[in-house]
Amino acid sequence: MKHLTDIEIAQSTKMSSIKKIARKLKIDEDDLELYGKYKAKLPLYLIDEEKVAKNNLILVTALTPTPAGEGKTTVSIGLTEGLNKIGKKATVVLREPSLGPVFGIKGGAAGGGYSQVVPMEDINLHFTGDFNAVEKANNLLSALIDNNLQCSTCSLNIDPRTILWKRVIDMNDRALRNIVIGLGGTAHGIPREDGFNITPASEVMAILCMATDFDDLKERLGNIFIGFTFDKKPVFARDLKAENAMAILLKDAIKPNLVQTLERNPAIIHGGPFANIAQGTNSILATKMGLTLSDYVVTEAGFGADLGAEKFFNIKCVAGGLNPKAVVLVATIRALRYHGGADKDELNTPNVDYVKKGFENLEKHIENIRKFNIEPVVAINAFTNDTEEEIQVVKDKCAAMGVNAVLSEGWAKGGEGTIDLAKAVVDIVENKATVLKPLYDWKMPVVEKIERIAKEIYGADGVEFDKKAQLNLKRIDRLGFNDFAICMAKTQKSFSDIQNLRGRPKGFVVQVREIAIAAGAKFIIPILGKMMRMPGLPSKPASQDMFIDKDGKISGLS
């Protein structure tokens, strides 16, 4: 029997009109801004802070992932289906996929199997244009900066050697990391070094996801730090009078998007910062919209809990006044084999010893979640080559830590496969929910905040700051940005900043290469080790296996 691919499952499902999905949330049809039959934007005036404070926020995160990913989005969607099946009014709130991974190594990010959000092709591609708006707002500021360098009557006297703002594009393109612009003579600008980041790493994306309303969005855009004048004065986007024009480009992008799951439950998708080079969670506004309209909101944070979850708690929850009630920590037997020492060609071969050894990675993530005063549930995301013996090892080891580990079969069975997980989550919400305790106070010294994350979350012995990072620290102090949150840029493949250190590495020191400033987002970004903010494509990009026929039907998108 032929197994259907993710896209075939999505294409074979009959969707409800978005108006019917909105009625489940008691949204009046006149409040919808329709993007065709199956997508709509939601106006910000629907958000009700009293309901936000009352309802239940659940975070889905994971152990340190293997290159293929461990299925957080699939578990998030499946858990939402399961919660609805046991009578809870639940909505999943997710990030928007980036075209970089879609055409690169990972493929799409709309879930998988029978736990997906649809229309899958639209969500994975241009969707409602939010990424395009972020990109255009970012690059408008770049154009304004270079125009000011050229302008004899309106010059701000910006020193082009100090400009920190980069252009962005939503594609993996390593050739754009470091470029020279303005060549060709005086009519074409001032020659200078520049570069591109990928759109999910743009500060505009970070600001979109941190903003609490439209006025806050504009203020944050104006606070973007650009560089210095020749007489050493700081220059911000507001000095170029850029914030209103940038906000105009984002006037629709700031509104969360409503779609549906395969089982026709509501899904809100908005924003898309990566977790290894940005804050890794959807917008504060989207999360609050979900909490306004539902009793339970399931959301996810990118990559392992040392990245997305840490930033979710310390940055997003603090800034947005959010209090998550429980955490679902996704693990796969395959990933545990990997962290236990399995080679690439052994990952799908059952091996209890590898699973036992690899559990130390999951154990560290459990310990970390509890440092935030929140109780986790472990979701064992099921794959066909898992054995009962391996699954039982994980359940027993979790039980020894006082943690409930539940098999999650959302990929194969949808909501029917996550009922046990849903019940385990509700048990924590109703009997063990606590108040979030952030790891650090934003007002602590910058070095102390970085060291606390590195030592407490990663398990490092210490932190070393390269010469450039030390200069960056002096600049941060001079600008008065010491009380910003910390948004670490670190490899997702290891607790350490060295990607091939699997499991639970010990005896390592984290190397901070440089520290970027995101003044509008109100966090600073220590860049660890060899981390890049513009990825490259793999030797065989996912795009090579994609196909579209004469009728516009797409295949190969996963």
C-alpha cells in the first residue's frame, strides 16, 4: 500500500471555508479580512487582555534536534486536535515558514502526516505576504541609509564604515553574506561593504513579533540603531524619518493570519523568526489573539529548548506578560539514538543502548524547563522504526524524574493519536500549573545575563569574549542598552557552540564572537562560534525534488 506524502494528504482533505472556522471562535464575518476562501487576517481590536490572562498557554519545544527535525510543529498541531477531541476549545498558534528552509534542507513547516495546517502550499510559500512586507520594510531602511550618504543637502553625516544595518532576502544565499555596493561612479551611490541576512533574522521581523500594538510597532521601528556619525553620535531609523514609511509597509503584516488544521480546528499563523539566530517564536499579538479566542492555545518555539524555549520564556513572555501553564517537550527515539552515539546510517536501526545513553540530552532539557518553574510533559513523537523496548526506556527514565512521558501518534492518526498527550497536558494545567520564573532580570549586567544562559541552560563552564565582542560590550554600555534581553545566536545542533558535540557535553567554554544590537526589538544578540545569519543551500536543495504541473498542482513540497 502506497503511503501518502504530506502534500498528498493535505491536497486530499476538503477544507472548510475560513468563515466557518471563524464562527468556531465566535468571530463575526465582518471582522475577517479575507485572502480568498481559506485564509483571513484578524484585526488587532479583537484582542482582550482579560481573556489573555485567564486562558491557558501551552508551549511545545524539543530536545536537541537531529538535522531532519523532531516534529514540534506536527506535535503542536496534533495536540491541538487532541485537546479539541476531549472537549477543550483549543487553537494552535504557529510561526510562518521561511522560503530558505522550504527550498533548502528542511522543506516546509506546516506539520506533517495527519497533523497539518492548510492550505499547506500557500502557508509554505507566499501565504499572505507578511515575509514580503518585512523584507520590503527592512530594505526600505537600507535604501534610505544609502540615499542619505549620497545627499549633500540632507546628510546626517553617517560614517559608512560604522553602518550595522544589513539588507535581507528570504532565501538561503551564502554569496550575499558579504558584498560591496555603490560601484559604478558617483551616480550610483557611495561604495561600501554591505551584506544580506535571511529575512527571519531581520530586526524588522523581531520587532513585528515583539510589538504589542501599532503605535508600539512604529516606536520600535524608529528605535532601530543604524550606526554612528563621523563625530561618533548614534544614528537611529527615526533620524531618517523612516518609521512611518516602514510601518505603512507593515500595516497588514502586523495582523495575525487565520487558517485551519486538517480536522478543521482553528490555527493562527504569524511571524517567523528563526530560533538559532533570532527569538524563534510567533508574535506576541498572535499568541494574545489565540488566548482571547480559545481556552487553550498551543504554540511552539524553534529548535531545541536551549534556544526557542529559553527565548520564549526570557524574552517573549517577559515582554508580553505571558504565563505558560505547561511545556510539552518533544523527543524522538531517532534523536535519542543520535545523541547516544549512533552514526547517520544507524539512526533508523533500533538500539536500546544508544537510547539509554542519548537520554542524558533529554534529561538536561527537562532540568532546564523546571528552572523556569514550569512542569514538562515529554511527547515521544512516534516513528515506525521505534521499538516498544526503546519507548519503555524513555518512559521509565522520565518517570524516575517525576515526568510523564506519553506516546504521540499525531502524524499517523491526527487527534486520535494525541488524546493521551492532551489529557496529560490538561492534568498539569489543572493540578500543577505555576507562575513563570524567568532565568534572569533584564536589568542585570549584560555579561552576567550571557553567562547565566551559557552556564545554566547550555551547561558551559564559562564564556570567553573575543576582542570584537569586548568592543561591542563597550558600545552597548555607551549607548545605554544594558537592560535589553539576550537573544543568543547559537548552533541548534548542540547544547554547546560546537555543532558536533552531541548528547550532554561538559567541560566546554562558549565563545562569543561578536554582539549585534537590536535596539527596536530591545534585545542584543551575542553571536557564538561560527554561527551565520545568512544560511547557505545544501549540496542537494529540496527545490530539486519539487514539481508543478500545467494545472498548478504542486508535488515534492513537504
